[in-house]
Amino acid sequence: MFVKTKGLVLRSTDYGDSDKLLTVLTDSLGKITVKARGIKHGRNTMKAPCQLMAYSEMNLMEQQGRYVLTEANTIELFTELQGDIELLSLSSYFLQVTETAAQEEAPEPELLSLLLNVLYALGKLRKPQALVKAVFELRLCVLVGFLPDLEGCGDCGDREVKYFHIMDGQLYCPDCGQNHGDGIRMPLGRGTLDAMGYICYAPAKQLFSFRISDKALEELGAITEAYLCTRFERGFYTLDFYKTLFYGVNL
Ligand SMILES: [Zn+2]
């Protein structure tokens, strides 16, 4: 059976002497594994669309749940992200998290759209890395079902909140926060809270249409990173590597 789909290469690994195995996030088939035959030989026209991060229209042959690439036309290669170590590392983190979050063969149009959105913001629009990272982390959590409760204190409903509790995904006021000392409880200001609300509910195409101060962005970034890693109950080596670029240590 032949299938036509659009997909972005999340992972590309060598397979035998001349083939590659691609993990692709598609709009209609979810996350699939695709074999690309003879890709490493000579001037194969499918080399570019088989690169990491390449977004292409793909023609696939499906046989018993296995896909073989028969034709691919590149839509976007995100070359701006390939030549800069910081941008490449941050993008690799986005790819690894997306691969972890995506389901096998369940359509993931929103996840693919978010990934395209953040890669575009990083490479073409040159949005600040910290901003793109925070938006990606929180919005991805929302897409996979970890919408935080941002409607006031989780215990008493008070609107004057002071903490975001990472494990609970809840806000707490200064008083109630004292009762939730276990787990990580992070302080947050009004600007950070407004940004979180925006990122959770904004239309996909307007994800970056908000303003945030440097201080609030720093607070937001610490919260979104901790929230994502806690919800997924794991770390990401791509994130560790990205951080070594700034701190020079293996965290
Ligand atoms: Zn309270």
C-alpha cells in the first residue's frame, strides 16, 4: 500500500552499509519508523530529506506496519539551526522530547505543528533561545495532557498566589504553600503567571505573541524545565548537553 504524508525527521541512524532508519513525526500517521534504502550511496536525491530536522512530503510504501521511503520532496531543512552549536543543541533537545512524547502511529498534528513552530521561531525569527525553550516545554506538556491548574490557589482559591508546585501542577498562596513543602515549590510573580496562562491557551499560530520581562523569563524557564522533566519522570541528555554550553559543567 502506498501512503503520502508530511513528516519531520526526529532521528536518523545508519542501517547496514547504505540504508538509514528514520524516526519521523508525521501529520497523519503519528510517529513512524521509515527505512530509506541506498541513501548513503552517490548522489541520491533523497539525502537532504533524510537529514535530521528535515521536513518533507514523503511517499511511503507500507507493508505489515513497516514503511519504506519511495520518494521525498523537501519542504524545509532548517539549515540555520545546523551551523550554530547552541541552536543545534537546543533543537536536538526539542526533537528528543518530541520523540519521547509522540505516540506510535497515532496522528499528532498539534505536536508536529508545535515542533515546526519552535524550530521556525529559533532559526528564522531568531527569537531568544530561553523564550523558545520555555514556550516549547510548557506547551508540549499541555498537548500531552499535563495542563497545569492556573486558576488561583489549589487549596483556598485565592488569586494572590506565590508558588507553583511542580509535582502537583498547582498554584498555592503564601499560606497554603506552607502545607505543600514536599516536592519542588517554585516562587513565581505575576508576569510569569500571565505568560504561563498565555502559553497554555494561545492559538497555535500566536504562541510567541506576548511580552515578558527578563526576570520573569528566567523564572518561567526554571519552572517549565522542571515541570517537563518531572511530568516525564526523566532527564534528557540533549538538555544536559545544551546546558554544558553555558555552564561548562556536566549537570
Ligand atoms: Zn491558599
